[in-house]
Amino acid sequence: MLGYGDLVKATIPHYSDVLKQGIMKPSDADFRDDIKAKMVEYLKFLRENNAPAALNLYPIHYCHENDLDPDFAFFDNKSKFFVLDDNGLNYTNAFDLLYDSFYLGNEESRYP
């Protein structure tokens, strides 16, 4: 046995729809009720095996689904739309908002 178990890790990326729909600020984020227990179990398994979690984020799709300014989907911050969260952070693009939503969704589910 060569012992690559601690060197090579596999993961399955999830789409951002693992989060509850209609989230407009990361502090309100949580996993969908129908998959929350499985997501926590999955993330716990990854953590126990020192494997990464992966999420596919599509900011333009998020903006379209939530009827937001399409410019909010891009990193150039040309959109006049922004989100001021309860945590005091100002989000000027959808990617940062979605990324923090996934992180805070983990926290809300009691998965650090």
C-alpha cells in the first residue's frame, strides 16, 4: 500500500441551490430544510477526512432568479445595487454574497 489516502482527496461540488431560496443577505442563509440533515452529515464527513467542500456558484443565475441588476453578478462593482448585511458587511457583487451565504449556512446549521 502506497498510503495516498491523506494526499489525495475527492469531493462532490454542490450547486448553490443547497441554500434556501430567496436569500438576500448572508446572515439569513441556511440550508434547505429538505436536505439540511444530509448536508450537515456530508460536511461532517468531509471535515473528518480533511477533504475540501466545493460549491458551484453562478452569480448571473442568482441575479436572474431574484430579479436583481445583472451588473451585480460581476466583480467590477459597476452595479448600483448592493446588500448591507446584519453583520455590517457591504456586498457589491453576487459572488461574494453567495460565498458568504454558503459559509454562514454551514454556521447556521451548527457545522463550523
